[in-house]
Amino acid sequence: MDTREAIVNRIKGLCEEKGFTINGIATHSAVPQGTVSDIVLGKTKNPGAVTIKKLCDGFGITLGEFFGTEVFDGLEQEVR
């Protein structure tokens, strides 16, 4: 799994856990729905830290809580 996939899975998991649809978290976090959809659909390859922070605010969690999972701890550095 790469970083992008881990972020997508985390957003989807938090939506399920918190009872949000993609549209709902977009509205709640003030991130455009198209931006959230592009991230989740893989069209956005490198979502920005500010966008992820806004999503975290919408979910009611910190950036540390977002990234503080075993999935992110186990990712290797991507080589280009």
C-alpha cells in the first residue's frame, strides 16, 4: 500500500466511523466536494496537508490522530 492509498482508506474509514458520506464530510469540513471526491477516487495523487487538516477538523480529530495508525507507521518511503 502506498501513502495515497493509506490516506484514502483512512478517510473512508473515518467517514464510516463518524457517519459521514463523502458529501457530508466535504460540507462539514469546508473542503469542496469535488476535492474530497478526487482524493477518494485517486484522481488527486498527493492531497495537501491543509486539505487533510480541514478534513480532520471536520471529523473532530487531530492530524496526529489521522496519521497515528499502524498503516502509516508501516509505510516505506516512496522512491520516484
